Amino acid sequence: MKMAYLGDGLKRQSNPVKLLLAALAMLSMPMVAFAQPADAPPMLPTEEAPAAPAPEAAAAAPAGEEAKADGEAHSMEDAFTLAAVWTESDEVGKGTLIIMIIMFAGTIYIAVTKAVDQTMLSSQMKKIPAFWDANTLDEGLDLLGRNNAFRAVAEGAIAQANSAQAGLGARISRSDRMSHQVGIELERINGRLQGGMAFLATVGAICPFVGLFGTVWGIVKALITITASGDASIERVAGPVGEALIMTAIGLAVAVPAVIFYNLLGRRNKNISDAARHFAYDVDKLMASSAKA
């Protein structure tokens, strides 16, 4: 009984203490509310802030990104070169590229040689007026020069005029034989002028389609590779398709000069051919009148 009474007494003595603590807690609440704004988030246990990156690390990060971007740019530029096209192409693509290179080399060779030959014929053509100013045929031939293409026209007519035919050849009149020989020499000059022109016309006509064939073949090959890898992103598609389109650009780059050279050389050929035809006609009439006299 005494132990129970002492316990109850301790409980009664502890009640004022609890009340005092509760009153102090209530008095401290307005001070906390005044110190912290109403809309402020509840205070949480503070954590250590992450350390700021060192200046060297901060400077190294952009430099590394720029180097990576430059490397990717250089790799993309290298992917669209002839060396990359040759490396990535198979036998069909390489064969197509070789054909276009041969066409381009032939175009340049023919253009240079034809320009030189036409210049020579043009200089020989300028001597024709001196031939007609001469007093005799021999003097006129000397004025034309030994290697003059137009001299062969006159020499052929003179040779037929001075030749004596036997058998069936004797039934052909001398004037007809001279006209025929003049026509043969004229055809030789025209054949010389037309040499290589067919090649230029062929290159200008078919080379764009050869390049287009290389493009189609390259795109088909690229699509097969992309399908097998399962990656159809723009980074994956741009390289192979761009390399294939380079074949079309090469075809056009070969065809356009061929067409230009064909037109320029053809115009000069026409001028020289007209001069040769007029000269051959005049020589034929001259030799015919000399034979009658």
C-alpha cells in the first residue's frame, strides 16, 4: 500500500512539470513563425553542397567537346572524297568509276590534239589566196608548202590530168577522173577534221547515265547494308547515299566538257571544211579548163 501511494504521489508531482514544458513550447512557436516566412519550405537537414569543378576541368570539358566535333566534321568531309568512294565501292562501282576516268582522259586528249591540228589547218588555209595569185601551178604549189593538206587536192587533180589510162579506165574522161580525185582528197581532209568527234559526242551523251548507274548501284548497296545493320538513322544513311551521289556528279563533270569541246571543235571544223570544199571546186574547174585548152 505504501509503494502504491508513493507512485501516485510521483505522478501528481510530474503533472506540473509537463504543463510547464507544454507552456514553454507554445510560447516559442510564434518566435519560430516570425523568424521563418510563411511561404518558405520547411527546413530540412542541410547537406554538403557539391564541390565546384576545378577551372582546369571546366576548361578541359569544352575543349574535349570541340575536339570531338572537329574530328566528326573531318571524318564526314573525308567520307565524301574520291578516295572514300573508291574504298567503299565494290567491283561494279570501281569499274564504273574507271570507265568515267577513261572517258575524261580521252576527252582531254582529243580536245588538245584536235585544237592543235585545227590550228595547223587554219594556218595552211591562209595560204590559199597566195596559190591563186601565182602565175603557174608549180609556183602555186610551192607557195602552199610541202606539208599543206590543201596542196594534196591540187596535186591529185594534176596527177589525173597528166596520167594516161588504158583499158576500161580510158573510157572515163579526164575531167571526170580529175573531179573524182579532187573529191577523194577533199574527203581525206574532212575525215581528218572529224577524227575523234564521235568519241566526244558519245561521252557527252552517255556519261551522265553511266554516273547515274553508279549512283543507283551505290544506293542499292547502301540500303542493303543499312537493312542488315538495322540502323536507319541519318548519320548511317548520309554517308553511303552521299558517296553514291558523287558518281552522278562525276558523270556530269565528264559529260559537260565533252559537249562543250564537241561544239567548239565542230564549229572550227565547219569553217575549215567549207574552205577546203571551195578550194577543191575551184581546182577542179581550173584543171578542167586547162584540159580543154
